[in-house]
Amino acid sequence: MSVQRILILVNPAKAGAAAAVAEWSAWLRPRVERVDVRHVSPDGMDVSDLPADADLCLVLGGDGTLLWAARMLAARSVPLLGVNMGKLGFLAEFSRDELQRHLPAVLAGEVAPTRRLMLRVCVSGADTQRFCSVVANDVVISAGPPFRMIELCVQQDGRDVAHYRGDGLIIATPSGSTGYNMSAGGPILHPTMTAVAITPIAPHSLSIRPIITGPGHVITVRALRVNHGSALMVDGQATSTLCGGDTIEVTRAPHDALIIPHPDRSFFQTLSEKLQWAKGPHYQ
């Protein structure tokens, strides 16, 4: 099925964003039924203003802009195509030149989107739910100031998993496994997997290791002891304070993110090119 209704989300803070929007809007308008352009502000935007019937969303920005779009648009089942205007471009993996080369095939429906698992996290305290968010990348529980070790009890479906003491905890989707999770020593998961990685941050025990579990479970984290500045972060963007006795519940979100993959590059090629994965030593 051909793509006829295009939504362009652009981060205007990125260099070259204005020129890219003008270029692609002009190219698209004679070829499709409708093109809507919206700017993503640093403080977010009112998503109710976005068209509900878009066939494709071009996200011009960086990985952070794509993560924001994935959270905001997941319930609408709109495929996202990330165009890198930032630094790394691991998730937003199309360059402007690559977009020009592949967009005709995308519009013709020849490049199928991949499904990416998303999560939902809620924070409750004293029987009151005070924060909920969809998660595209990861949930991070951070010790925060004054940076003393915190204690967390993790359960799956009401059964104990582990008692963590350290600097915090990461619960990552496969898409987010190559972010903070990887830097903290967690496993790399193929982005199309249906799995969840639970990785402790600097655990105060040699016996604690990252684990992988399925998404069809309820993961509950109880904050046994935290600091004044302890916080929960979603995708490095949305945050909630944490207090002793708080409960964090993580479940699978009702909708997956739909991401247009790069037709010429596999996930492992992206790992190698962007993160230098499996690179051998350089001999003179």
C-alpha cells in the first residue's frame, strides 16, 4: 500500500533542520496527498494537535527526538522513519542522502516497518499513583545526590528476583539495550526481540549480574532505601522523584513502536559502524 499522508516532526534546534524541512516538504508535496510539519519543542508539544491518520512520520532530529516520537505516537501505530540530524544516529539511522535514495521505495510500501517492544512504567507511593509513562528505550532508577548506595527489591509477578544494593537499576527494551544498559555492562539484544533486560548499576556484590526476562510479566521494584535526589528517568527525558517506600511497576505497553529499518544496513552493521562493535586491533 502506498504512503499518502506524511507527518514531519522536526527538532528545530538541530543544525540544518530548517533547510531539511523545506527540502523534503517541497519534494513530497507533488507526490503525496498531504504533508503536515510540526516542530518538537524542548518542552514537548501538544500531541492532540497531530493528525490522527498519518501513514508515515519522518522524524528529523537525533535519537532523542525519535524516542520522544515513539512514546507520543505509539498508540497511533504510525511508522517512524528517523533522519539523523544529531551526533550518533543509532536509532535515527538514515542520513539525508540515504533518505533521498530510499524514500521512493518507502512511499511505495516496499520497506516494511519493524515492531519494537515498548514498556509502561508507573510510580506509586502511599497507595497513590503519581507518575506513568510509555517507555521506548529504558527505565533508569538513579541513586542521585548525595550519591549514597541505594537498596531496591525486584520482583517478577510477585516473586522475588533479587535485592540490589548499588547506584541504581536499568530496565531496558531491546531498542534501549545499546544505550545506558550496554554502558553498564548489560546484554545487547536484537531490536526486534520481545525481551526485557534488567541491569544493576555498580552493584555492591560480585554475584549480581544482568538478567533477561520476557515482556509478559509484571516487574515490580520497591525502593527500600533511596537518597533525597533519587529519581526515575524514562528514555533520559521524562523524570519522577523517588522516595523510600515507593513502588515502580513495569509492564509491556499495549502498543509496539513501528520503525522503518535501513534497507542497506543490518543491525550488526550498525553496531560495527556506530559503536565499533567486534572491531579487531589495528596493526601497523
